Amino acid sequence: MQIQPRSPASVASNTEQFLRFHLLPDTTALLSVRQLTEVLYIPIGQIVPIPHTPAWVMGVYNWRGEILWMVDIGHLVGLTPWYQQITGVSNYTAIVLHTRSSSHNSTQVKSQMLGLVVNRVEDMEWCNPDGIQSPPSAPVTPELAPFLRGYWVKSSGEMLAVLDGTAITEAMPKIQ
């Protein structure tokens, strides 16, 4: 499923579109659509494990003829690993994250792609990036803190974690 950012006339110009997904059945997060390429449904067994990588690196997947590293994003941020929370499913649900960053002393832009395996994808949310708040005074797990851009509180009072896609890609081990 391709992710196509839309800009309906009813949405204020200062808002940004985010994909809403679940890290666990009861833990929801957001990622900016600007950092996403598509949502994949990958048959179990199609991700090839790679030895000597962190436990949250599930392996690699052949995506459009390219090697796509796959990460259990829930496990990365300190939650229950995917394999311990899901039973009886035949597919992984994954989000293709695409980040671009430039180094301070270079004019080159570095582009990285990464597959994030999630519990499930829900829908899109429009949110004003200025409304993303710092984490509340409640403690945040040390594993989540480096990947947390902040929280967005919906008008209903629901609080959603907003993740930083660039921080996620930078956490990948440097594989030789």
C-alpha cells in the first residue's frame, strides 16, 4: 500500500500528516508521512535473519530488488518483542521508513531506508507539529527516549507518541 500524502482544503496549512500505528495492541504511535514510503504485508519466513545483530534487528527482506533491513520497532523502544505478542498470523505488517540527512561539514545528503515491523497500521492523523509536546513528567523508558520526538494530545484527550524517524535509522548498527 503506497502512502500518498494528501492536503485537503479542510486541513489547516500548518498541519502535517502522520501515520498512526500500534507498537503493541494498546500502545499507539505516530510517524510523519514525509518520512514514509509505503506499508508492506510480508509473509512470515520472508525476512532472512542476520547473525550477530541486535535482537531488535529481525533481518533483511527483498523489497523491489533492494535489501531492506527490518526492525522490530516495539522491541527497539523497550516494549515486548513482536514474536512474543503475536500468535497465529501469517504476515508481518511493516512500514517503510525513508529518511534523508546531511552532515554538517558536507553538502551530500544521505538517504536511508528501513522496514519497521509493527503490530498493526491504523489510519492517518493531521497534527500541527507546533502542538507536539515534550514528554510528560511521567518517566519514559530509557529505550524509548532517544526515538521520541514528543507527544501529541488529541482533542479527545488521547495522548500519542510521535517518533523520530531519523533517530530510528541512526540507531541501526553499522554492518560491514
